[in-house]
Amino acid sequence: MTARSRRQISLLTAAGVVAALNAGSPAIAAPAEPALRLVAAGSTITIERFEGEPFTLDAGTHIVAGKKPFEVRAKRASYSKPITATQIVRSGGQKKELRLPAGLVTDFSGLAKFTHVTLKDAAGNVVAERDSTFCPNGTGSRTRPDAPGTSPYPRGCGGFTPFAVGAVWGIQAGWSASTSAPWWSGVDPVDAPNGTYTATVSVNQPYRDLFGIPANQSSATVTVVVKSFVDPGHPVQRQGGPGVAAKPGTPLKPAAHRPTGKPTVPKGPKPDLRSLPAFQIQMVGDEPGPHGLDADGDFLAFAANVWVAGDSPLVVDGFRRADEDVMDAFQYFYDSKGKQIGYAPVGTMEWDAREGHTHWHFTDFAQYRLLDASKQLAVRSAKEAFCLANTDAIDYTLPHANWKPENTDLHTSCGDSTSLSVREVLDVGNGDTYMQYLPGQSFDITNLPNGTYYIEVAANPDRRLIESNTKNNVSLRKVILGGTPGARTVEVPPHGLIDG
């Protein structure tokens, strides 16, 4: 969750964007305005990249919503069932649900094969051609003065984990969403020399028919100028990643003082902590791994996520003990109107001064263990403390889901060495992903025999946190270890339809 070097910069003049989005738009009252249309921000776009590196193709095209919001909800009934998607159409206080054809949504990254993009060089040769997924929640803004001032929809699609179960995608009425995949999404870059190219972006026919996009407003051609970055010593830094806002949200303020009076756990809304199966499972050994692992032996690395369902967020405040790098932690409870109505002590927070951390960790959130074939403990991860952040949207179709959580990276709520108190929050529908690649966090399997094992991810292992349901706190992911010392292997069978 740290800043990364941005590999490309799209240069568009603000005036050009506004002119392009407004100039060709009929007035809002015009009956011919389509529900969706494709618009280019300008006739020419410049993409800069580091010398010798490929570039991500962003032609500066957008989908603009008409008089009404455009909304799609995607849901997975179980990991053995495919994702189904439904368009939500609201009119006159009524809501209509229109099921999208099967195959248009294959994961939670957006509408699959929504646009077709072709890039040609000056001689007319095709340099790149592909279909692209469209995330309606991509960065956008209103395109006309009378459009609503804010959008209720989430900031992004998808996330780190393949085990999400529900998503909400939308474009506010009169707002836009970029058709280009963000640079961190893993889209294949284009490896071509500097020069001038022509990009054509078109909405594919199934979506034109499904959403009523007129043929004359479903395609755009843009001149793309590619050149090398002029100052590689000072690249632009960008914050964010899948499921993470481009800029940190407003910090959630902890209570000013320790709670007073008798602790109470009132009746009413409670969070429901749930664990997802482990994913991004791989072997790492003596060579430096994805996060700098450099230790002797064989290690099994993985990613884990614990998320919050139920009808209330998980809110934990820590209050520092005098002259100690320890805080006493308290969970707070709220009624259906958001009024604080109780609290309970739930353990401690500790200051982690290690490089790459330097923030406060809550010590009673999750536990990771490797179990043998009989599901008995084989190895326990040393990861025992956590800074809570809403890194992934897991199920935004829940009635109480927060589509725009504030603390979406570690810089918003984990405090610093001078903090007297901190607040750590996981909102309903959101989860926190931790990558277990470092020694102690990953499982040391050096002396384990080959065979079948299970990665166990347990939420609230000591039951200190108060939640509405503790029966769904543990998940298991089967793995099969093989190979020889120094060259161990891991086979990870699919979990239902998920091969993560």
C-alpha cells in the first residue's frame, strides 16, 4: 500500500476535456439524449513513458450517463456458482431489475469486453488490438453544470482478492467514467517506438444493443503521440492500487479520551467478521521474494483477507498508556442511526517501529495457521498484529455496505510514534488484505514432508471482538506441497470456480 512510480502520464488540457464533454452533448431536456454515450476528451492525446519501456494505452475516452444514473449490481451466490449481473433502472420512484446476459461479467473488475481498441501507426499498420473491460466506477466527474454535485458510487472495481462476492458499479447522471483500465490493473502494455498513432475505441455491439447506445455515439478516433519521459529522475508518484482510493481519505478521528463508566455491549447493530480463503499462494526460498524475502529455507507465501458483513462497522479506538508503546483498545457500538451507545475493552494495540511499518497494530484481529491433512497445526504464522484498512470491496450489495470508506490505506488511521490515540475501522462490505511474504509471516515449510495441507485464516481468533456471528470466522484453502529441499513446489486446487 505504498506509493509507486507512475509509468505513464496522459497530458490533456482542461479546456479540451471540458469542451469535448460538453460541446457535443444535447441539453439535458432533449428527448434524444441516450442513457449512455462514448465521448473522447480531445482529438489528440500525448502519452509519455520512460525510455525503452512499453506504455499503457489510454486514449482519453469516457462513457457519459444521460438523465438517469447508470447502475449494475453483480453477485455471486457461492464460489461454486458463476457471477450474475443486474442493471438497476429507477424511474418515478420505481425500481426495475434487468438481468444481464450470461458471460458479460466474469469477475468483479467490470463489464468484460466492453470496448474494442485498435492502435495503428502512421502507415496504417495495426500495432495493438484488444477488447477491454470497463469499470463504471472509474475516476470521473460531472460533464454538465446541472448534473448532481456528488456521486454515490464506489471509487473502483475489483481488488486484490478473487474471493469477493458482490459489487455495485455505477455512473451518476450527467457524470463520466474512463473506458481505460488503470495503470495498476495489469492490462498488457503496448511495446512500440515513439511516434504518432491513431487509436479507435468502440463500444462492442452486445453492449450497444443492451444499453441503447446510438451507433454515432459509440465510437471515437483519437491521435496518440508517444514520446519518452523527459525527466526520468523525478517520476510522478501515485498513491493507490486495486480497491484503493487515489488519495488517502479523511482520517477517522478517535475519541479524545478513554471511555468512562461501566463497559456495556448493548443490543442492536453489530459487525460480522468473516475470513476469505487464502489466495496468491506461492513458494519463495533463498532468493529475494516479492517483498524482499531473503532467508534460508523454503517458505509458503500467501495473501489473506478478513472482512466485515453484518449491519455495523468494526470500530476500534486505542488509547496510549503513559510512557509506553502500548495502547488499550476499545470497540465501540452504535445504534441504527449511528449514535454511539456502548463500548467494550478488546485487547491492545502496539507500536511497530520496523521499516515499512511505523504505525500502530491492533493485536486481536486475525490468525494464520498451516494445518496438516488431518487439520492439525503444522506451522503458525508470526503475523499477530494488524493496522485495519478497507483495502478491498468484498460485498457492496449488502444493505449496510459503505461504498466510499474513508480509511482506504495505512496512512489514514494507523497513527505515528507521537499518537496518543488512534481509530481503526473496517466498514461493512469491505475487507483488509495482508500479503504474507516476509519471514515469520509466511509459513516455514523447510522441514515439513510433502503432502496435503490447509491454509487457515481465522478472524477474531480469541473472540475478544464483539460480533453478531462467529460461525463464519474461519476459512480453509487446500494446498499440496511437493518437490525437494531448495526446490519445493505448491499445487493449489481451485476453490469452487475460483482459481486464485
